[in-house]
Amino acid sequence: MYQQGSDTSNEFREVIRKEMNKRIGPENEELKDFIIPNWSPGCRRISPGDGYLEALVQPNVQPVFSGIKKVVADGIVTEDGVLHEMDVLVCATGFKVAFRPAFKVVNGDGTTLDDDWGKGPNLYLGLSAPRFPNFYTIVGPGATWSNGPLLPSIETSVEYAVKMMRKIQKEHIKSLDVKQEALDDIYAHFDEFHKTTVWQEECRSWFKDGKIKNRIYLWPGSTVHFLKTIKEPRFEDYNIRYRYKNRFAFLGNGEVKANTVKGDYKGLSTYVQNSDHEWSIE
């Protein structure tokens, strides 16, 4: 559906157009021109919900198509100079996906995440930011926001962060921060992939950081494709700094956990197997 000009996309677009016309009903042409999209389904997050269009054409509802100029004591003045009197003003303008945490994030050089990102997000696989070691996010920019179910992506992102933490603990690592060159490469792939998707059409979307034309911060593939990609961390994409001068200091005294537990014979022989399966030693 998200491939621009595909049969599925075109058919879905026609279905949506007909359904919106049906729900708005005859006449109301100005409303139809204003609210029925001229881009493919999915360019923006698909909405509205049931009952929304029907509500706009009720006799006690007056859609206003001009932007708001200012709020005054008696109501709202729109850009066309008309005063719309009202008793109650309900602000329901949606939400802003700023791609940045609500709290300040500062790296060891004293640079904030806001300053480092400058004009746009700079996040590897929706998970990790260059120059911000040991900092992980859950389905950030570049993850699967519109490609399928989000919950599996959240769960696998958490598992990814836990795997990074375990490596830090076990190998006496001081910090892990993703290389900028790795992020540059994945973003280059993003840009190439999205040349043929509906998201690159001229719609303003938070998939594009609230802009009409911008990099598309959506995973270039399906949710399952994303899960497969982040299931195991690519440590070659990270700068690794160790706590000690020798990176193998974590080898310690040459013992394993089973050596310290009396009678733990199984722990000493996990490599013995009757079938081909994964094994590990604590």
C-alpha cells in the first residue's frame, strides 16, 4: 500500500475518496475540497475516526476554513477578519512529535542533544545517537511508526538496549556510542528507499518532522524486517571504550560462575549436547 502508484495504493485511494464523499454527503463542496486529501493514503497518518466527517455536516456545526489570527475576549478572529463569538474554546490541535526528549540530554563534551541534532534528528535505527554514549531510545526517529504494529518494535528495542547494557557489564566497557558513518550509511539507504513510497509526496507529516519536503524518518521496510535488523546489535557500528587499558581485563582469574558453585556440573559442561542447539556459559 505504501508504494507510490501501486495498484493497491491506487485502489485504496479511490475507496477512501468515495467513502469520504459518502460520509460528507451531497453538496458541502467547500468542505470536500478542503478535507479530502490529494495525496496517496499513508502519506500522513490515516484518519479520521468514525463519526468525525458526519459531525462536520450537522446543522449545528459550522466548519471554518480560514486560519486563526488571534483570540479575543468574545471569541476568535480568523485571518479573513471575521469574529467568531463563543463561550468555550477547546484547543484540539493534535500533538507535536518533536523527536527530542522533553528533558535535557547532555554528553561528556557538554553538548546537548538539541544542539547536536541541529535541524533534524540524528538517530541510528531509532535506537542510539552518535556522540551520546550509553544513551538508548525506544522507537525513535527511523523506527516503524506507520509500517505495521508498534508493540513488537517497542519490545525488541528494549531487548536491544538490555543486550547493550549486558555487554557493558560483562566486558568492563566504559561507553558505547554509535559511529556517525554508520548512521550516514543507513540514512542514505532511507533516502534511496523512500524515493518510491507515498511518504515522499507533498503532504505535511510528522514522519518528516512536520515538513512537506524533508527526510522521511520511517523504517525502510516492514515491521518484521525492522525486528530482524535490530534483533542482534551490530557492535561493529559502535565506538567501544573500555574501563581498563587492556580490553581483555574482564577475563579476570580464568574461572567461570560454575566453578564457584559446588555441584554445578551442568554449568561446567553446557557444551555437551545431543542435538545442534545454542549453548552458553555463565
